[in-house]
Amino acid sequence: ELSILLARLSGLLRRRRWLREDAKTPAENGAATRPSEDEVYAFDGRTIDFNALELRVGERSFRLTLMEAELMRYLIRHEGRIVSRKQILENVWGLHEETDTRAIDNFIVRLRRYIEDEPTRPRRLQTVRGVGYRFIAVPVDPQ
């Protein structure tokens, strides 16, 4: 349908503009750097190169899909804040309908495998039950 095609094209154009946005200020603790012109974000011994679609954890390197990279960029830009599935669907995927998809959960699970020390006990990509997700670049060690 034409309306769906136009909505998808609009989403693609919006994401393209979003990918070129100026970076936000660094995290308060200075341990993380925001994506900038070079499109690299470093946090807690991990580095994401958004141009190369690559995530490095120590000596290991993981290839990201474009959607994984865009989801990480969105979560990074909203670091510490809870983002809902609806916000992700609208701002990352460009879907404006009342779509209920669990695809986001699958992307989060894959990203956790890359960046979490213990993917089954996530500290960086947290689920806030019934609300959404939160990214914490440098999690506080439990006492």
C-alpha cells in the first residue's frame, strides 16, 4: 500500500538524519564517549564502530547488523533512561502503527551476548519489566 511505503521511506530518511546528528555530551563519569564524527563509542572495555558495524570486547570482535547498530545507538543516546518498545519501534524501525513485536527482544538478547559478561544476568542492557529497556555504559558493581 502507498501509505505503508511512504511511512517506511519517511522512517528511512529520519534514521539517516538521525545517524548524522551531533553527538551528545560525554557521560558524567567520563568513562564513556558519545558517538561523534568518527562514529565510535567506547564504554567499559568495549568499543562500537558504527561505520564498520563492529563491536569489540577485548580481543574479540563481533559483526553487527545495521539494525543492531541502530538499536545500540538509540540506547546509547538515551543512556540511563528507560525506553519503551514503542519508542524503539517508532524511532529505530520507523513503525508508527500499533505494532506489538517481540523482535526487539531478540535483538536485545543478541546484543547481550556481545556486551555482557554474563548475558543471563545483564547489567548493561537491562530490561525494565513491563516498561522497556535501559542501557548503562558502566554498571556499578553490586556491594
